[in-house]
Amino acid sequence: MNMKTPINSQIVDSKLAVCEIDKMENATIRDVVRVVNMIEEESGDKFIRMEMGVPGLAASKYGIEAEKAALDNGVASAYPMLEGVKVLKEEGSKFIKNFMNIDLDAEGVIPTVGSMQGGYAAFMAVCSATEGKDTILFVDPGFPVQKTQMDVLGMKYESFDIYDHRGDKLQEKLEAIMSKGNIAGILYSNPNNPAWICMNEEELKTIGEMATKYDAIVLEDLAYFAMDFRTDLSQPGVGPYQPSVAKYTDNYILMISSSKAFSYAGQRIGLMCISNTLYNRRYEGMKKRFGLDKFGDAVVFRIIYTLSSGVSHSAQYGLHGMLKAANEGKFNFVENVREYGERAKIMKKMFMDNGFDLVYSNDLNMPLADGFYFTISYPDLTGPDLNKKLLYYGISAICLNETGSLKEGLRACVSQISRSQFDDLEYRLKEFHKHHQVLA
């Protein structure tokens, strides 16, 4: 860098070298976290940190109080049952009915060590169930670590970027891929990480019908449950409800996280919710690999058992407390996280006022929602080039290629940016635009 930038360029370059980051397109989320931590420590300058989806709001008091009470009652000394605490399973079933209008038995509501473990367990189960069906189809863009999990497991996956296959184009794309007969499962997030697009009922119906037709299992990642702030999904037992493929197929697993909607990320607890039909279905492949042919039993008593022997006892009671308060209308968890949408609206404008564009800029025929993430690009710069250049201005993000996107640009997460940093962000963006307008 020849011009003076808000962050000392020599420090940035030296830390990239120490972390052996030669190409930003190869830098994972945690790689960016590491290098920015080192730059901040040496420079003394605080970054605008948009690289990692860390909740930026206080954890729910209903969870904290319930977990404290459970600890006071002595649960820390006892192993939790593998299938989960009964009251949590029952409250989870009620929550799914109240906020999704889906009937799912408590048996199929299984606590996991965050949705990360839920996904890992699901990949193992789904890819083992039926001989010849050994591949997960990722509907991208998506959460990068899920593909890393597949790599660690040594399992196969395929992917496509949904942006050019929305609406009535989706069936044709799915048909072309799934007709080969090797797809065991389909994974997507809704709302989407990082584009923040939200699949509509037509698209979910298409996915459900294709899953039934080709006997694949849908893995619906609901990490940002009810966080499409364009529609109020916050009232228990009153529509509209969180959209779900569960209305259109029996072949589904829902992964519900406590990290974002409940700001309870530190306790690492989520719910893996297996449909009644799938839980009780028997597979020869499950019997061969795990010794149990009933899908749900193999997940709980073989996979979850060997991964972690269950989930933190007290955290289960914490999640139970939050779900119970939500089910009873005492805890409007959606209202608590609307702040993310407000931040996104302000931050998007700052970027666009300074020469940036939104990569994923619309949601079919609707304006894109404001939420936990948005995507940005800058004229004549690739995503990796933009990502590196922004480091000199004290702004960090991740490249869209990390998410499986075919677009050039970056994923920006709003959660760690406080409103007190907005003036600093605006100054840095103006400096960036001033320098790069001259160079253009």
C-alpha cells in the first residue's frame, strides 16, 4: 500500500505472513479471526469485525436463570440421558408446533452440542442409511464449516449456487442433480447464511417433493430461526409461522440453534429434530454400520453416544427455560434480536454510499431482508483482493467463495459491530473509497 491507511500496512503484511495467508480466498473464518487478533494486539487499533457470526447481544435471562436453578439442584454431578432431558424434549415439541405449526413427537427432539454437532451426526446417519446414496447436496451459499465436516468425515458432497435457480427454476436444477441417484441428503439454511435470502413456500415445496421422489433426507438448518424480520413470526400458536420443508415431506431433519435467536452460543446447545416418520424408519445401511436399523435410535444410541455422550445437563435446562417462556408468550425472542436487522440497514447504506454494491441484492420479487449477514463487492476488485485491502482499513470479513458462492465479494456479519463504531466504520469506508476511486 502506497497511501496512508487507518491501519499500519506493515503490521498487516507481517501478520498475514506469520499466519501463512498467501491467498485470502484460502483463508477460513478462523484464519481471519487469528490474523485480525494479532493485528489489533500489535497496532492497538480496534477493527470493524464482520468475519465471524458471533452473537452480539446478551443471553436470555430465562436461559441463565433456568440453568442456574438446575445447577443448584445438583445436575452437574449426573450424566444426562443421551436422548435428552424429558422436559426439554416436550417443550421443544411444543415450540415446533407453536412457531412452525408442525406436529413432531418429543421422541424426535434430540439435544445436540450446538447445531454443529447436529449437522455432523446427521451427515453420518444420512450418508449411511441407503447403499449407493452417499452424497450430500449443499444448496449454496452456505455455512463453510459444514463442508469442512464432510471433509473430516471423508464423505462426498456436491453443491450449486441457488441465486440463478430461484423460484420455478429450482426444480429443474434439483432434477438434474438428484436423478443420478446418489444424493442422500439436501442441506440449506433458511434464512440463508450469508446471502440472507429466504426460500418461499413454492421453493420449499419443490425441495420437499424432490426429496420424496428421490428418497433423500432434507437437512434444514434453522440457525436464524424466525429472523426474517419482514414478517412477524414471534407469536406462539399464531400464524404466520417459520417456513419449513416439513410441510411438504416426511424426509426431514430440522436443526434449531440456540446461538443466534436466543444469544446462547456459549453453552453450545441446539436441537436436532427428526420427523416422526424418519425417526421410526428402518434402514439396512444403518444396521450394517451402527448395529441398529431404526434411524432415530442409531442417531441417539450410536452417533450421539460416541460423539459426546449427550449434551451438558444444565444447558438443557437452560434451553428448556427459554423454550417454555417463548411457548407461554412471556419471551418474545424475535423482538430481542431485531437489533441485527437495524444494524444491517444502517451498515448497508454506509457501504453503498461509498461505492460498494450488494452481491445478493434481492429476494426473488421482494426486497432483501435486513438481518445477521449481508454480502458486498467493490467495482473491479475480486473478493480476495477486496478482503485483503479492507484489512488495511481495519475492516474484516470473509470471501464469498468460502461459502460456496460463485459470486465475487465478501460476507459481512453485523453482530459484533456496536452502534458506537458506526462513525469509525463510515470514516474508514470513506477513506477506502477515496483511495480506490483515484486508482480506478
